[in-house]
Amino acid sequence: MTNANAPLLAALDLPEFTTANRVWMAPLTRSRSTPRECEQTPLHALYYAQRASAGLIVSEATQISHEGQGYAWTPGIFTDGQVESWKLVTDAVHNAGGRIFCQLWHVGAISHQVFQPEGRAPVSASVWTPEGEAFVGDRLAEGPTAPFPEARALLGDEIPRLVEDYRHAARCAARAGFDGVEVHAANGYLIDQFLRSSTNKRDDDYGGSLENRLRLLDEVVAAVADELPAGRVGVRLSPMGGPGGSSDAKPEETYPAAAEKLAGRGLAYLHVVRPNGHTGSGGSDEGNDIVKDMRERFDGVFVANGEFTTEEAARWVEQGHADAIAFGRLFIANPDLPARLAADGPYAKADEDTFYGGGAEGYVDYPTLDRVTDPLPNG
């Protein structure tokens, strides 16, 4: 192969299996799950199967509990019905020759009472009111969004229950047929709220020092790796950005330390989101430097994500800054993205108006390359 994308199309060895390429599908919230049960449908099975040529698919963010939900029409992985619904997806992906991990998600404060058990306040590392509005869909008569309420601090004696929720979700993911799980510790959601100094004002074993702020991440990953082989557990981190406006005073220290904390465990990979326009923090050379430092601190497969062009992605892999690149919007519009990279394009553009909510339009109707390039039949 002679095109510039060749580095992305090489096989990649993970601890438990080998991926066919280094073109991974990033987790992408699309808000098409059933409204109350938070289950998947045959439409989801088709969507993911269309993209099974990815080296690895990371599922859309999937809440680990009732408490963990923060957006309308997102899926869960904690009830028997949700497990059965996800089996449609994993079977479809496997039948198409692909592999898929389930991203385990707890949004923390990025929620609203309409999603919470008994209408209670959302939880976080400390008392915090995020900036902006929650996407509540059809839960309120006033409209699809509502201001974030004040979140309460998790009590110390609640944290073992929280860790057990992650453990239970990992078991459910295995039952559903996933090849592994990704612990979502990025984008300002619950685990990240414990990592970030602006949202963690605790004075117990989970707050204050950097070591303490890393404790929840450490305990959750350990619990999940008790349920699954460590080589089937990935982790996602992001030094900057995310909804709600949280931040860390010293991301150049916090996130490399988190990467180092995860080293030596035999994990499947570390997946890092660099600062980009979609996270609300914009791109920066500083952000790239932090990501590259995290790469140096972690001893396993390293995956980067965040507004990569195909050219930059190939360069990062070729230069050793990452072992794989996770693509989001490109995979929405180009279900056969590895084939398009092999052909050096062309690439379709995603329709942003159909990203969240709706049905088949903008979800399963993007054509593959052969349908784009084959001539129309006569007549």
C-alpha cells in the first residue's frame, strides 16, 4: 500500500486480541434509545453493523445505573431488558466481523432531576451547579432543555455502592456479548468531576491531594478489571473540555499522573481526547503536549481522539504519538471509513441536524464507497 493512510490500516495487537486496523470508532451519543427503558433497537444493530470494519467500535456512552443518566434517549447497561437489547447489537457486529466495547458512563452532575431516582438531585464529587442546560427531551412540558440543577456531593459511604454499580454494569456488558468495556472517565462526567480541582472540593480520602482525586478512578478500574480480564478493559480520559464548564488547575500534572496510575495493569488501552472544538475548550498546542506526555506515562496501547484529519491521524500513528486514532464524525458519515482511507477518499460530510434524536435519517442511510463510486444502472 502506497497511500499516506497506510499507518492507519496496519493491524494492532491488544492484550486479548488483534484489531484489523488502527481506525477506531469513537463513542458517539446519538439519542435514539427507547425513551423510558433506555434500550436499543434493531436500528442500532444496523447502525453498528454498518461500521464493523472499524478496528474497534466503542459504543455510545451507556449509563451504568438509573442515577447515571443525564441525557434523553441514551442507553443503559444495568437491567435485563437493556442487556437483551444490546445483544442485538453485539451479534450484528460480530456477524459482520467486527469487535465492540461498551462505554460505561455515569454523568454525575451533568444531569437533571427528571432522570434521577425519585426526582432527587444529581450527584457529583462536591456541591456544584454546572453551566448550561440539560437535554431532557420530552421529559418536561417547557421544552427539550432545562438549566442544570445544583448537584449534591456523594457521601463517603455511598462510594462503595457507586463502585459496585460499575462492577455490575461490566458484568451486564459481558452478558450482552461485548468484547470488553471502556470506563468513561473523561469529558467532565462523574469520574472526571473527582479528578478536576474545580469540581472536587472534598476533604476526605477522595479529595484534596492529587493522589486522593485519582482514587475513584483507581477503584472503579480495579473493580471492572475484577469482572473482566484486564486486557478487555479500556479507559477514556480528557485533560480539558466537556459540558458544564469544569476544569483542572494543573491538567499538565493531573492527567499524566492519571495515565501513570493506569499503567502496569495490562489494560486493553488508554483512550485520550485532546482539546478540540467539540468539547468546548478549543484546540491548543498545550493540549497536544499533555496528550503526548500521557502517552509516555502509559505502558500499553494508546488511542487518541479529537478532530483529527486523516492526514494528521496517519502522521500521529507513524510518529508513534498514538497506536490508533478514534474517529467520530467521519465514522457517522462514512460507515466504511477504513475502505475510504485505503482508497484515499472521497469522504462524505455528516449532517449535524440529525446527530441527536430521530430515526433512520442521518443514522443508517449514509452510503458506502461502492454505492458512491459505482455507475448507475442503465435505464
